Amino acid sequence: MTNNHDPGPVRRPRGPGEPGVSGAPEAGPQGHPAALGVGVVGAGRVGTALAVALQRAGHRIVAVSAVSEASLRRVGRALPDAAVRPPDEVIARADLILVTVPDDVLPGLVAGLCSAGADLAGRLLAHTSGRHGLAVLEPAARRGAIPLALHPVMTFTGRPDDVDRLAGISFGVTAPDQLRPVAEALVVEMGGEPVFIAEEDRDLYHAALASGANHLVTLVAQSRDLLARAGVANPGRMLSPLLFAALDNALRLGDGALTGPVARGDASTVAAHLDALRRAAPETVAAYLALARLTADRALAAGSLDPADAQRLLGVLGGAPR
């Protein structure tokens, strides 16, 4: 899908000591973008880390909005020179506004800023939502904002080393065609690698990331709990080498990395697993069955699971792999 947002007239970034004038990066010496005044609306874990990265790259963090005590403390530590202001004042001070709020909050926030008459004209407005692309910023674009979607593919904990995790990561970027160089420059300055995602593919892109990262945390935490119930004193120590090897193999080999009783067709072992889970942790049985069926699907498609062995799994798993 081609992005057809017209960024309209772009005012140049303000220089040191100049009053607030906003716009997209201009090429400075050696083609490096001119320093921008950056504002952050919703300075939580993500917003603070990105702001620090942009500050390290030579941009100025002019103002942030933060509500929770944790966010205020984080901003005080990481961005002590940034003014804490309401969102409309953050926007008025900035050339580039980072909107770093949860996915479901973003549409309402954008609508609210527009309804309140925030001065968006000529300013770069970049959100960091994984799910959303440019459509969510359409109300602001109609008021002259220059829309970008810059999603860092990383998990943030709120610790000071969050900014260091940006080095070499991918950013899922959706931008109007004429603003791709601007988006690319900003991502590179934050230490990342831009990967352009079409507007219509954002939901699928985000579902893939959430399944891989968020569900992985749930699975690992569940494995730790089950090992503890089995009497293992240090589940993390036991799991660490196995899980790191499995992740490395999966990233390198894909379905060729599948191992274990489902991939081998060991129906009696899978039945024993389910009996043990029903006794010790019945809340985990549905997830085990769903993942076992999916694993069987992939192993069959890859040719590592023999169809005859797969049939013996049917009674155990409660139906044929799809």
C-alpha cells in the first residue's frame, strides 16, 4: 500500500535561542539532520528510552508529559533538564513529538489533542505503537501534522539500560513515501534499523511480535513454576541452557529445530505429560494441547513427523492436527 499523506509545508527546525519553530529534519553538515526540539507525550518506559537515545544523537528534549509517580521519577533521573508539561504545551515547544502511549489509548489521545486545538501544523508526530500505522494519526495529519509510525521491536523494563538495548534492533516503520528518509534517519540515530511495514500489514506484524515475545515469557514462567512443583531448587539454572539453545536453533533453522515427544510422535509420553498436568496444574492443560497440535501441524508439514506416528497422537490430543 502506498502512503499518500501530504506532509504539506514544513518549517525548518529552530536553531539555538530561536523561538519555537517546527518542522522535519534538514540536512546539516555531512548530511546529518539538524538538531530537533523533541517532546514526549506519555513519557513511560519506551518514551524515556527513545528520548535519551535522541538526546545522545544531538537532539534536545524540550518537554515531556508524564503522570504516574514511576514515570516522573524515571524522567527526573534520565532527562533532568526536560520540562514536565501538559501534552498541549509539550507539542507547542517541540519540532518532533513522540507519542508513546499504549495502543488502545492512542486513538483517543490523538482525537483529544485535535479537539483541544493543539498546534500540530508542521510538526513531526511519531507514535511508537506496534499495532497502528498512519491511519490513527489521520485527524492530526488533517491539522497539518507530519505523521510517522516508529515502533521499536524491543521489550522495555524501565531500567537505565533500556536505551542500550536499542543498539541494532529493528523498528517497524510506516511513513508517507516522501518522509521515508526522515523516518530512516531518526531510527538510525536511535541506534536501530528501519524495516518498512505496509499500513495494511500492521496488525499481522504486531501479532507476530506479541506471539513470539509475550507468549514466550508466559511459557518460560510456566515452565519455571512446574519445575519448582517437581522439586527443582533452581528452575532458571536448569532451563537457561536449554531455552537459549532452543531459541538459537529456532531462529537459525525454523521448523528444522523441532524436537521433543510431539515432533517424534511419542504418544505415550504426551499422554503422561497430560496426566501429570491435570493433577498438578490443570490450568495449563489447554495451552499444552493447543501448542502440541500446532507443533504436530508444523512437524507434519516439515516431514519430521511420520503420518502413522501422527495418527497415534490423535486420541491423546483430542483430534487430528489441522
